[in-house]
Amino acid sequence: MNSPVSVGCTGALLGDILRRRSAGFFPDGQVAGVLFRVADICMFSLSSYMHLRKGTEFPSAGQSFEKGVWRTIHKFTTHALTLRELIASLNGGSGVTLFKQVIESLQPHSLVLVGDMINKTIDFEQSKARRRSSVRAGIDPRLDELKRQYDGMDSFLTEVVSHLHQELPDWARKYVQSCIFLPQIGFLTVVEPNPATGNGQYEGEDTTLEAWEKLFTIDDAVCYKNSYMRELDKEYGDMYCQIGDREVEIIHRLASKVLEHEEPLLSASGMCGEFDAILALALGAGKYNWHEPQVVQASVIHIEEGRHPLQELVVPAFVPNSCHLFSGSKDAAEMQNDSPQALILTGPNHSGKSVYLKQTAIIVYLAHIGSFVPATQAIIGLTESILTCISPRESMTGGESAFARDMKQAALSIRSSTPKSLVLVDEFGKGTNGDDGAGLLAALLDHYLSLGSNCPRLLAATHFHEVFENRYLEHHNCLKIAHMNVRLDWEASLMDDQVTYLFNLEYGHNTSSYGVRCAALNGVPGPVVDRAENVSQLLSRNEDLSAVCVRLSTLDEERLEKAELTARLFLGQSFEGGGRQESEKDREGTRDSVKDILEAILSPNI
């Protein structure tokens, strides 16, 4: 934030304004009411800076007059004077640095002069109706005469039609409908068209007037230019364009006079914008129960019960979480009670990992611009940069893959990070093969952690549980692993009650595969779920799956043993017969014997 007010000064101002709003500081509450009134004025009318030169070079181009430069400047001068008057009337306000700066920056002489010049020159009601800047009557006599003639154009055209009818034959008068005036084209005679030819029913033949010139056809009417119309053009000219040209000259002179006060106006605009921002932060801090942070030199982040300032407004109940990180010297570590330099989060989707990362970054940022923060307590070390490796928004115009954008963000964070940086890594590596993504994440974390005291404060969230297997990162003492807590109740009758997100941070590694368990919630059979979780754990430990995949289940082994026993019993039987001389009776006896043997072999009691 490019502001002339320092971090410490702005924080002190916020505290002072909040104290002045309290009933204990002002028992009668009058000043608190005035502050609320000032907030209404600032936030409504001073939401953006003026652009004087842009407005005078392109006056109200492409927008309504209400949003044009002259209406904006006029409102600004009025509300800025009101703001100065209200602040000057505050009892005890002279001791507040911000109030002094507002009173000094808002120069009444320039504001009154500019507002008066605009009000005397611009006709706001007429400008709104015409959707362009119009000059008040009495400023320029020639302009007033042109407007009088133009406003009386309807009655004048009626006289023109009457005069033209006197010059026409009786049979042709019914075809001449009217006379009109169009800017840049002039006066025209409107004639009823002939359906057969497309021309007018009358075109000036056999009269003292010269032949009429057809210009165009519009709305079942043909427009002609004749000598009488040309005489009117020469006498009155293009009044509409003359009015516009004259008003442009007058408004340009007004703009030149206003720009003589450019510096005091821009100074007042900047001061009002700064006051608006600080007052908004102060009122927001009181409304949403924010607290004053402590900004220190050490590279630490100590946040107690931090909240996301936007997320908590759209959910019924927001669960706050604390954050403790350090970077640099051992003194910082001792101050943070053995807090880590890096914290890696795991947990299922929608458990709050990304919100936790973002709320930490927002709190750090708010502390640096002098704002109170959404936390019960915050000690924030001075931070040079907040670097992110977060999946960007997809775009067809980017011309690069999501994985390429992830790599660019990671490369930028590696090049730019310092011990006073805050680095956020959210689901890094998920844009490519799972094994490659896990390897890239492990390498990125190992790079940062190997920097030792030069490691930035690092927050990461991932689904790659294999990164933690085989104790690859355990030798880094400055690393801690945590997860977003989830309560599981697979015995619950309702599917929505079987997984409950608690949204609170808990230290330790949770190896449960909630993705596999969620498959059970959607009807996947239990044996398939158990088998999937078993294979997932084997993969995370880099074990060979070939031996596991060929291994039979207990049920399959029992079936195979039974089949082998059946085959052995069958092969051990003797089936001797009499050959071809065997009688029919003997053959039937043999068949019955074989049948009995097979039934005995396949009996369930075997």
C-alpha cells in the first residue's frame, strides 16, 4: 500500500478512532455520532479519485452525465467542504494527526471557487436530459440566441411548410407531408412515396422551384432538398452543431480554470480517500470484532484464533484456528515456543485447508497496512513479500497449462523468497502424474527446509500422503505436520452424518484415506473399498504391487483347495468294465456306480 502514513502511525490512528467511538471516552456519544455521519459522506461520495485531465480531454465520453467529470467534481467539492466542517467541529479532534492532515489538505478557498464556477456554468438539469454537458443561460448571448431558435424549431417548421404549400400546385400539396431539420444535413422536405417507383409522389416539376434532389427514404417518406431548403440552410445554418461547438468552447475555458486549482483538488482527493480507507477499517474492526496486532522486527507469525474476514460472513458459524510460525534466529523460535518454520496440512477436500492458508496471508497483510485483524491476538513480524503457489484461475486465453503456471509460481517463489517472506503452497503438483507431482512437492519442501535460518515462513497444503512415508522429511526439525480434523461415523444411518468436518487444526499426520471412504458413502461395496485402501497404503510405501495383486483372497484359497481335493478323489477311483461284451445291465450298473462316486466326492461334507 503506497501511503504516506506509516504502519505504526496508521495503527495508532485506528486505535484512537475506536477509542473515540466508545461510550467511556465520550459519555454523551455526540462525537461518535458525527464520526458515523462522516463515514456515510465519505464512503458514498469519495469512493474513487478524480481524474481531472481525463475528464476535460474526454468529457463524459461513453457514460451518463451523472457519472461524468463535472458532476463528480461538483459533488466532491460539496462533500469535501462538509467533511472538513464536521471534522473541525469535533471536540478534541485537534490532537489527532489524521484530522489535522484532513483540515490542512482541504483548502476551502479552492474548493468553494471550483464548485461555484462549475455550478454557475453547467446546467445540471438540462445536461441530464440531453445526456451531455450543457451551459446555463446567461453565460453567452450568442449561445442563448441559438438555443432559443433551436427550441422554437417546431413552430418554425410549421411556418416553413405553410410557405412551401403556397409555391406548390393544389394537387401536389397533399403529398408534401412536412419539413424537418436534421443536424449536419439541414432542412428537408418530406414527401409521400410512390409505391411503384420508390420516389416521391411529387418531385418539383412544372413549378418555379428548381428540380428537387432526393436524399434518402425513411419510414415511408422520401426526403428532398430544394432551393427553399437551401436558403434556410444558408440563413440559419446548422444550429445544433453551432450550439455544440459553442458549448465545447465554454466548457473548455471552464476546464482550464479548474485545472489552475489541480494541485489543491488532487491533494484534497487523496486525503479524503486516505481518510475514507482508514475510517472504513476502523468501523469494520469494531463491527466484526477485530483486534489490534503487534508488528515486530522478528520473522514470526503468532496468530490466536484467526478468522477469514470474508468466509466468516457467509457461513452460519466459523471455526477459528491459530497459526504459529517463525523464521531466522533461535530467539524467534524461543519467542514462538518452538514453533516451526514450515507447516504442512493434510485433510480431505472441503475441510478448510485453503481457507486456513488464505486467512493467515490476509491477517499478515492487514497488519502491514495498519489495520486491526480478525484474530483475538496477533504478533506479526515484518514481511517483505507474500509468495503463493496456488492453482490460478483457468483461462483459454493464457496459452499454457495449469501445470506450467504452477511451475512458474514455484520458480518465482524460490527466486524471490527471503527469511522475511511468507510462502503459501496449496495443492502443488496436482496438475501432472501423481508420482511426479508428489516428487515435485517433496523437492520443493526439501529445498526450503534445507535453507536453515534462511528458510521463509512456509504454509503448505497437500493430498500427497506419500510425501510423508519412508520418513523422507523427518530429519528437518523445523517442520511440523498438521491436519484439518474430521469426525467419522460409518455406523450413522444418514450418509451426510457419516463424515463431519470440524474445520479445526490439529497437529500430527493423519494417514486415513477419506477419498476411499467417501466411495463407500456412494454405494461402492465394502470389500472393494477395503482393497482400495490397502493398495493405496502399499503405493504410499512404494511397495511392489505385483506380488500383492497375484495373491489370492482367503475365500479364493478355500475354493481352490476344495477343487483340488475333488480332483484327487475322482482320479483315485477305479472304473473297470467288461468292454464291448459287457451287457446292457452291466453298463447301467457301472453308470449308477460312477454317479454315486461323483455325488460322494462333491458332497458338501467333504
